[in-house]
Amino acid sequence: MERVLAGRGGGPVRVTGIPDARLAGEQAALQALAEGREVAEAVDALHRPAEPGIDPEALYALGDRLGLAVLVTYAPGAPGRLDAVFGADGPLLTDVYPPATRLEPAAHVNNPLGSRQLGTLVAELRGYAEQRLPAYMVPAAIVPSTPCRPPSTASSTGVPCPRPTSPARPPRGRRAPSGRRGCAR
């Protein structure tokens, strides 16, 4: 990789899917468990991963040797993998940290019919409980949860967060060492 980077044509070079040495053991153990292997094999993979990976500091050291700026980030959608951009020293660099997935615009909006759907859900839940529970166990009311809001804000979307309760009676005044309450003259 050092030869390729030394002979690059001048623009930034992105290297993707670099195994992260800091997570190699954990990733190997997770893979072993996902494949249904025994726990002892997963523990062995944890301590001796088949793919040991590269420490991110080694990528920075390589960049220093070659006189290149280096940006290292987690690879999108690939746990335990890194991406590195070598020669990323321009005034404007975009797409260094690409997201794993692009969200559709609909993921950024609310559903104005949500409250109607919630009411239907609560009614269905009550009917479900009536069918399966004895009458004395069916809740009298099912209240959907609403988000809390700080007490200093006015909002129609939340209820005030609960405050700690005050003691039932006010704290008593200071007492004299004899146990009697002192008073001012």
C-alpha cells in the first residue's frame, strides 16, 4: 500500500474496508457465535482472530512517512472496518464520512394521522384484554404515554415531567440540646 500511495497521481486516495485491529478479536468472536460455533471457539477467536487487522495509528504513521494528511473513519455499514483517505489536505473535502444508508425524505416527517391510529390501537388493545383476561383484570383505562417536557416550556406535545415530591410536613426548626424547641424573645 505504501508503494501505491507514494506513486499516486496527486489527488486523495480512499482505502475502504480496512480491518480495525482494536476490534478484530470481538468481531471474530461475534462471527463465530453467529455461525453457531461453540463458546470455546468464540473465546479462542476473541484472543486469536484470523484477520488481526491494522491499528489506526499505523495508518497515521504511514501518512506521516509519506507526507500525506490522513483522515480515518469507521466504514459505513461494515462493523469492525475502517476507511482512510490519504492526501486529504485540500481546502474542501466532501464525502469523507459517507452514511451507511441514505434515508428517504419520508423518514424526516411526522404522521398527522398518528393520534387517530393510536386511538384505534388503544381500543383494539382493550378488546384484546377483555377477550383474554378475567373482567377484574381488564384495566379501566388505557392511557398512551406522552413525552415529558421541561416545566419551563409551554408545549402541546408533552406533559410536564414529574417533580420530586415535597415532604408531607415542613421541616422542623432547630432544637435546643435539651430536646426543647428554642424560641426568640
